[in-house]
Amino acid sequence: MTAVLLALDIDYSREPGPFWLVFVDKVALEPERPLPFPYVMAVFERAYRDHPGQEIGVAPCTPEDLANAGITHRKEPT
């Protein structure tokens, strides 16, 4: 499952958030790499293609998800 996000070069210092996680069968794909919204659809579509017949979902990151990923600069959108 990790191959889905390897090609994405996300500069977390420039991304204000919010951040999201993509799930396959309720298991987060690379929870250490939360996704800014512009990346979510591409990863969702790739997960859908790569894991046919499995449940694919998207959920916003919790503060705990962000802390576990080492993202501490999150700014709320205005």
C-alpha cells in the first residue's frame, strides 16, 4: 500500500492544512504522511484501482494523527 504515496513530494512546511488520510479496509495508507486536500483525490483513485473490491475511504486527520506524523505547525483555514 505504501507505493501509493511514494511519488508525492509534499512540503509540509508550506501546507496549511487541513490534512486527510486515505483508508483501505479501515487501515490508513501511510498514516505518517497525511495529505493536503489537493492530493486526496489522486491517492483515493489510485487506492481504488490498486485494491479492487476493498472498502476505500477518506477521513480528516485528528490532532493525534498529526502529532504522530510529526506535523505540529497546522494552521486552521480561514
